[in-house]
Amino acid sequence: MSVSTSVTARRVAAAVIAAGALVGSASVSASAAAPRDRSHVAISRVQSDAPGFDDRSARSLNAEWVEITNSGRHGVNLNGWTLSDEDGNRYSFRHYTLAGRSTVRVHTGY
């Protein structure tokens, strides 16, 4: 399953890499999930630069992404969680629950 966004994944990914690729770069709403559930959610993979020629086409932009993985057994409500970078680009999850032992990929493109 993937969630698309118009936020530049390259910038988000650079911020994630700079932060050690941990959840520290994602803001969490206090009521988003129980503390034991949040500890299982982390940024697991980043592709900050699309392979091949970067022409900013939909194909190129969709090849830039950040993956968020829930390694716990129970789903985690990501409503209100935000991916952001130092330039102020943001992607906020709305009405999305990441199932247990699953991953969501947030793309730059549409």
C-alpha cells in the first residue's frame, strides 16, 4: 500500500538521513497511539534520489520515497503524525492506521 504526496521526498529524506533515519524526524500527536505502540513505528527505508535521469516527471518523482514500518503486532493510528524537513515541507497523515507488521511508502509524486 502506498500513500502519495506532493511533498518533495528528496528534502524529507535528507532530513530523515540527517536525523539518523529514526522516528525523531516525525512529529507525533499525543493521542495518536498508546506509548507502547508508537515504539514499534520507525522510518525503515529512504530513497531520496530517483534512479536514472531526474526530470521531475511523475515517474521520476514517484521513485523518491520514505517507508514507515510498524514492527509491532497491533495497528497504530498515524492520524496527526507528520513527516517534515528543515525547509518546512510537510506531509501529515490523516485517517490512516498502519497495520501491525506492515509498511507504508510515502512518495513525492501524485
